[in-house]
Amino acid sequence: MSYLIIIPAYNEERYLPELLKNLSTLTRDILVVDDGSEDSTHRCALDAGVYALRQPHTGKGGALRSGFQYALDKGFDWVITMDSDGQHDWNDVPRFLNLMSLSGKSPDIIIGSRMMQADTMPFLRRNTNKFMSGLLSRLIGSRIEDTQCGFRAISAKVLRGICLETSHYDTESEILIKSGKAGCSIVSIPIKTIYNGSPSHINKFKDTLRFFRLVIKTL
């Protein structure tokens, strides 16, 4: 079983080097997609000796799509996506690998759940996440604890079977909607989240609007 860790990154020179240093103890198959950063994000990836792509700023979804295409072109069986701001604990990667390696029994998508730490989430993020997770779960017809979590594993079979059209934070929801409607199996595993004060790149108005536009389009 081969897998590629994909890290979309936008102006993350502060947190990226430590994350790459730690992940490199697990695997060298790591791809950083620099989504038009204005700092030394791309140089951080090169200095760490991992795969690096650089593209004009398109949004997190656009960076993920570039990473997915790279993984498919290189023949990887799975991708693991992680945020670049240090809030996803690299020690949780083996949790995903354990399920990915179940021969003939592995799910199609494994999504991290921060709900064990829900009380530590910022109030607005916690309640927004609960609402969106409930809405998407009803739309898909399968309970997903934390649909907004970007720490997840996705099989190449899923990536080959769906056509992604979005390019911002709504891409992560689009993946779940289209794969769920296609009958793919989606499971959740608990993960640790590190709230380190890193700023969010989410535009509360625009990205919320994009989310509801996606939901309406798929009804």
C-alpha cells in the first residue's frame, strides 16, 4: 500500500518546517502544494527535501486538486491530507494507516474527528461545525462526526471516481457529498487538534456562501 501525504499551504513558513521534520520520520512521500504564498513556504518545502508544487493562489481546494492529480499520476493508492498550520497532530497519521492497510476491508475515506475535544474548540467554530456536519450527514445519508476536518485519508479509487469542480474550502465538503452519493464508505476516527493561535484563512461570508451554494446544487 502506497500513500502520499498532501499538505496545501498558503503563507505557512512559521509552522511548516516543524511539521515536515516530524512527518519525515514516518515517510518521505510528502507533497507540499504552495498555493501562491508570499513568504518562504516553497523554500521550506524544498529545504525539507519533500515533493513541492508551486501554483498561483487558487484556494485550498485548488491546491488539493493539484495534489490529488499528482498522486494519481504517480500511482499512489491513498492520499492523506493535512493542514499546514500545525493544528493537526502528525502523531495521528498511524491511526489512518491502520485502517488503510486492512486488506479488502478498508473504508474508502477516513476522516478525522475533533469531537472528542469539542469543548476546546472556539465557540463559533464548534457550533458552525456541528451544524454543517449535521446538514451534510443528512444529505449523504450517513453520519459523519466532523465533515469540516481537513485531516483525512482518501483512496485513489475515490479520487478517480469523482469530478471536483470547486476550489476553496467547499472542496472538502464536495468530496464527501459526491463520494457519499456514489456509495463510498466513510468512517471517522478521533484525532487531536492543537490550537496554536495560527490565523484562519477562511472567509466567513464567502466560504459560507460557497458551502450553501454547493449544498443547493447537489439537492
